[in-house]
Amino acid sequence: MIQLRVCRDQDRFSREVDFFILQQGEGASGAVVVVELQRLAKLMQTFDPIASRDFIRLVAERLTSSTRTVERVVVRRREQSLCARLGVAEFAVFAPGLSQADAARFAQHLTAALNQPFEWRGHKLTLGAFCGVAMAPRDGRDADTVVRHARMALGAAQNTPARMKLYTQSLDREAVARITLEREMRGALERNEFRAYFQPKINLATGKIEACEALARWIRPDRTIISPGRFIPVAEESGLISPLSDAILREACWKAASWARAGLPTKVAVNVSALQFKTERFAENVLRVVQHAGLAPNNLELEITESMVMEDPDRALRVIQPLREAGVRLAIDDFGCGHSSLAALSKLPFDVIKIDQQFVRQLERGDGQAAAIIEMILALARTLDMEVVAEGVERKQEVEFMAARGCEWVQGFLYGAAVPAAEFAEMLRRQAGEDVTAEDAA
Ligand code: C2E
Ligand code: MG
Ligand code: MG
């Protein structure tokens, strides 16, 4: 019978892996799988010490029993695996005698097993497991290196639907590129190189630009412009997202206040990052910026993604309440991409739903299902007394589709991409002077 061994400390785990690497020649191969259970640490904070210990025991039992099942059923091997707890929510399994292909299958099944809900005192809890895998000795001549590389793969796994990733040398190169980017971003923040660009939003009732979305751009000294797709993930990981988002919020509020003073009042929407939304004083900070800028609060709209709200709807409600009371508008961004609970949604006082642009793209391809989803979102918004913005509108037919179904706002390249503040102000002035219709503006 296969016996699974569990050790409590990282040193013993490392010694075993080191021993394996020394004992076996080049031909041998074993896998180190590092597992992270994303929601575990937060959950433990809500438990008393005894409950914490019992729950960790339950998790460890699931890890060992799943490892045993996968060994027996999937990879059919006889060597003994070793499990260890490396951190609060981090575990590792060393499985000697596996080829890389078997290691991938092993980790895939382990990830799936650990993502099954845990039964705990009448509740079903899902912990959100991710796995990173590195091979010994191929990915390191000592345990520390192999574990470091498995952790690197774990970081990359968080961006994959499979929730599992094998280490490759290109991950090493990506990690170096990320560190370099992070260092450059710190300097860029000090030099004020992150600026808000503004994308027009058209009110379909009037056909005019009556609002805009502030989108971050990194303007390098050589005038090259970097889009958020590249720097937001690094900013989120490094914590730089907070000063960056604050800078964009400040710039957006000051610019919108100056347009209002010039007789061109325009609502401005600002994206909120997950990290920002989690800070204690989020609402307080936003309201201070609005007040300093002299902006009417109802000219500011905060775009919060569906996943940020649904992670903890009760907390979301507490956070947004003071903003609501002050008159700030609230929008759910990228709606349709996450998993919204309709019950939670109906309790949250949002003003606006933004239909994610993927549905508009699908509509373009004649996808009947996308049309049905858009119609459903519009009906839902009507019931909940919310306005709808369709994002990523690139063709006239899409505007007609939206307008015919009562969508209030559109935004997309058909009307223009995000432009610097001065250029956007010029658009507003032209519109006011010439009473340009949205069609002409396109
Ligand atoms: P988002 O908030 O959903 O913004 C819409 C994105 O769609 C923008 O990309 C915009 O340029 C792009 N877009 C607009 N119209 C069209 C169109 O007609 N066709 C296509 N294909 N794309 C269109 P961008 O500026 O690259 O921003 C990407 C994401 O980065 C944003 O998605 C937002 O989640 C995030 N982001 C941007 N600025 C900030 C910021 O200041 N703070 C935070 N936290 N996130 C930001
Ligand atoms: Mg947005
Ligand atoms: Mg969006």
C-alpha cells in the first residue's frame, strides 16, 4: 500500500528534495508542486485558534487524500510523495519519479480536487486553489531553486483558466521583465508620467458627448505611450496601483471641475482597482479629492468591476454607502464577465451597468446569444432602475441595436478613443460651439 508522508516544516521538505537530487542521476525526475489556497488566510482570520487548527487539519487531509488518489488513479506510481505546509495558505507536494507529462496531469487533478468545496460546520467553503510545478533536477540543482521556480509558475497560474502552470525558462525572463517594469514605474510615478486620457461617452437621447471615461496612459520621456494592459497587472501586484489610481482620480476630478467652470459640465468616470477598493479609507479619500478639486460629486462616476463587488457584497455596500450619500455615481464595469448574484445586485445601489465589450464584439459577428444577453442586461437594468453604457462600440449598426433597445449611453472607437485632456476639452468646445451631433463627431 502506498503511504503518504506529511512533514510540518519547510526544512525537512527541502532536505528530502535535496537528497533526491543528490542521490538520483541526471536521468531521474521528480515534481515539486506548490499549492496556494487563495481564500484560506482571510478565512482563518475569522476563526478562533481551535477552529483554525481544525480547519487546517481538514485542508491537510484533503491535500493528502487527493494526492494519494491522483497517484493511484492518474499517474499510477509507487514512490512516496511528501506533503508540507510552507506558509499560512501555501502547501507543497514533492512527487519523485514523475515525468513532466505526468507531473502536469498530477497537478491538474490535484488543483481540481482542491477546488472542490470544503464542508465545514454546515457551510460549503471554496478556497480557490492554484498550483505551480517545477521539475527536479531539471529546474534546479537544489531544493530552494526548484521551490522558487514552482512559486514563479504559481504566480503565472493565477492568470490561466486551468489554475495550474509548469515552470519554463521564459517565466524567468518574464519575471526579470516584470521587476524591471516595476522599477521603471516607480520612477515614472515620481516624474508624473502617468496621465489620464479621456474617452467620450455619448448620451443616445441627445446624441452628444455628455460624459467620458478617464483611462490611464504612461507617457514615456521618448513620447511612447504604454497602455494599461501592460502596466496595470504589474501595478496591482506591486501595490503601485494605489498611488497610480490616486493620480488618475486627482487628474480626472481637477480636469472635470475645470470643464464645468468653463461652462462645459461633463461627467467623468474613473476606474477603481481591486486593491484601492479594499483600503479602509477608500470612500474618504475619494471624497477628499472631489472636494479639493471643487467638482460637483454627481459629475464623478466610479467604475467598479463585478468581481470586486461580488467578492463580498456586504462590504461593498458599506464602502459605497458614504459615496452614494455624497452624490457620487457608481457603475459596474465589465458586466457579464464575472458571476453576479442577482440577489446581491438588487441590494447594491448602483446607478450604471457597463456592458462588457466582448458582447458587442460577438454581436458584430452575428452571435444571437450575445444579442439575447444584451437584451437581458437591459431588462435587468430597467427593473433595477439603472442606466446602461455599451462599451467598445465600433459600428453604426451596434449603436442602432443599442438605441432600439433603450440603452442610454455608448462609448467606443466609433466616437473616438481616449485622448489627452486638452484634446477632449477641444471636442467639448467644438460641440458646444457648433452643436455637433454625435454622428458628425464620428
Ligand atoms: P475598461 O475600464 O473596461 O476600459 C475600456 C477599455 O476598452 C479601454 O482600454 C479602452 O481604450 C478600450 N476601448 C474603448 N472603446 C473601444 C472600442 O471601440 N474597441 C475596442 N477594441 N476597445 C475599446 P484601455 O485604456 O487599454 O484600458 C484597459 C483597462 O485597464 C480598463 O478597462 C480598466 O480596467 C483598466 N484601467 C485603465 N485605466 C485605469 C485606471 O486609471 N485605474 C485602474 N484601476 N484601471 C484602469
Ligand atoms: Mg472602465
Ligand atoms: Mg470595461
